[in-house]
Amino acid sequence: MDNNLSSNSFDLSPEILDEIQLNIEEIIKGFPISETNKIDVIKKINFMYSHTKHLSVTDPLTGLYNRRHFDNMIEREFLRAQRYSNDLSIALIDVDFFKKVNDTHGHLCGDYVLKEVAYLTLQTFRKTDMVFRYGGEEILVILTETPLEKAVIPLERLRKSIENYPFNYDGKDIKITVSIGVESLCEETHNFEELIDHADKALYKAKDNGRNQVVTSSAL
């Protein structure tokens, strides 16, 4: 499989990919070949399927989940939290003055910064949390079973780790900070769009307040 293919080459939902994979396995089981060969072919196809499915939900630059996967997951997580009365928090993370980074050091440097920020973000959160490249220089995190006051703890840790991280591109040190807005599910939340909107408003408040800070929706 060509790893240089664009992510648009895999514009299929995970559900469709699952159905295709199951159908292929059933077809192979009917082939007039030995069971050993059948098992070998199925293993190879399962490997190719897993790789294709990974590409379909992953941002190729950062390795984070992509926006489409977020669109598939957010309603499910929201409804699950409502049904079982679980906590759920949404955080929006934006690289401060990212356009200036691109304009000053070039877009390849911007790519480097995004990849490093993505790596630091993945290192900060639990495996049960989900981290997405939401768009451009924005990262979105779904913190499962996490109330607002507890969501702030890893977010503040992430903010500090990025502020203190030795970003260096082409021999030049670069100072990078992020602004973060966070919102949590409450009784007044009617849908997941409200969660995202309130987190977005908190993010803009963080920027208006001077950037490089975490702002909760309760501060609005």
C-alpha cells in the first residue's frame, strides 16, 4: 500500500470499512484453496484493512485523530455521558500567534511546531481521553468521565509543558505558548454543539486575556 496517498484516498467511514472487511473474509472462506492459505490471505487483508482504517481517522501531519473522526465520536460520547450521568469535558487548544510562526520561520517550521504540540498533548492525557486535530492550529480533547475542576489539572500541566518546551527549528529557538478553553457537561447542556460553543468562547476569552492560559466556561 502506498503510504504517500493522501488522506482523501480513504474517504470511507469506519462503519463501511468494517462491513467491507467482514464481507471480504466471508468471500475468502469460500475460495477452493487450503485452510492454511485462507488464513494467510485473511491475515494479510486484515493488516491492510487495519492500516486503511487507521488512515481514515488520522491526521497525516500530527498523528492525532482527524476532524471527521471527531464528528463521528462526539455525539456518541455526549449521549453516553447523558445516559449514565457521567462527567464529560471538552477542551479547545490553540497555538498562540501561529500565523506569526509561519510568516517568520516558514510553513515547515509551523508543521514542526504542530507535531511537537500534538506529541506533548498525547503525552499529557489518559488513553481514555481522545485528542483530535480540530482544524489548522487547533487541537480538541474529549476528556471522558472528567468534571470541569479535574479537567483543568492536565490542561494546565500541558500549558506549562508547552511554555517550557525547547522548540528549536533550523538552529533557532522558538517560544511557543497555547491558549485553552474548556467546558463540561451540565444539566443545562442540551446538545454537544453547546459544549463545543462554550469551550470555544472560553478559548477566545483566554486570548482576550493575554493568551498562554486556561479559561473555563464558568469564567465567562
